[in-house]
Amino acid sequence: METCPKCDAHFPASETWERPPSLWVVTGWGFLNTNVRCPLCSSVFPAIEYRFFGLLSPKYFKTLYLGLLTSIILLAVCQWLFK
């Protein structure tokens, strides 16, 4: 359950997830957006309780995603340099 910092309302984060701009979805960064919108006061803020795959918090998921992306890029560069 999320708590709005503005009006102290409690609500589930998965139902009020703020949808990212369409350009973010095309580039792949859209699913990393963890903002939620309060159903009472319409305030938008980063989710604290939202979980990706039911396990990872947004902070750890972003770290895992960026680490995986960096590893893939480094592997591609090594393959290109040492062929």
C-alpha cells in the first residue's frame, strides 16, 4: 500500500501507476517509471512499495537493469575488439 505524501491517503500502487510518455515506452525506459498518482488529490510521486515481479523494489530493479545493460555492451565491445 502506498501513502500519499500530500493527503496521507492509502491505496495500492499497482492500480494507480502513472503511465509513462509514449517515447519512453519506445526506447525501453518506460517500464522503469515507478511514479504513482494519488486517486484523491492527483499528486504524482515515486512509489515506495511497488515491486517488479513481486520481488524487486524500483531501486534494485533499475540497478539490475543497468548492470545487465552495461554487461551486454561490454561483452559486445570485447567481442568486437578481440575477434
